[in-house]
Amino acid sequence: MEIRFIERDENSASVTYHRVTKDQKLIFEEAYLETEYTWTLSGYLGKCDLYSMEFSQYRGVSHTIGELSAEYLLDLLNNDYCFDFDYEPKENDILEFVYNYKLPDAKHMPKRINIECWSAFIFTKGKWIFDRYYDVKLKSITQGFIKFL
């Protein structure tokens, strides 16, 4: 399976809800359950003070996000160039992956099962490693989604 990390267009359309016909509602209900893998690439700015407002909440990381394992993603990151844009990793860059629904929750739709899975990888000593972080300041570089080829 080959995948690419596609950079998300800054001008992506936001979701707008309108009154729809029954046929359109069925199509929307199917789309409402669609999932996607998204990623965020961030640069390391330094450590946070434990008591500062910038201290991010700790989130547990998962070795499996959706159907992708952390080992598989590590192999891709360390052996293939899988970005669709020019990018040279810098020491302590962080790449987060999230598996979740494409569309946000809607009040008029039934509740969905929580499927969010999250993993993080840090570039250190010339390679990506599976790790978590919680006490660092980050600067967002770019974000996007995973495309299966």
C-alpha cells in the first residue's frame, strides 16, 4: 500500500448545512460517517514551564491509528519521501496523525461512536521516532491528510 501526505489547501471550503431532500439526506448521512487520516506538522520552539498557560494537555498516544500502525508510518517516514511538498525535517519537528470523522458533529444527526485515534512522531538525530510530547511550545508548519494511492 502506497500513501502520500497531502498538504491541505488553506482555502478549503467549510461545511455548510442546508435544508435537503430525502435523497440528499441519505447521501449526507453516508458522508457523515466517512473517516479520514489527518496530520499536522509542527516545529519545536522550546520547553514550556509546567505551570504556564502554554502547557498542553497530555493525550495518550496510540500505536494504531485506524488501520495504520505506528511501525508502518515510521517505516514510511524514515525510508520514503511521502510528502507532496518540499520539506526537510529539522531536529525536534513533530508530526501528529489523527484518525477521525471528516465532518464535525451535527446537532440534527445521531451521535457517532468516538473513533478518534492520535499518534505523534518526533524527528530526532536524523530519524523519526514514535513518541509523545506534552511540555513543549510548537509552531504549526502545515497540515493535511493522507491519500491512499
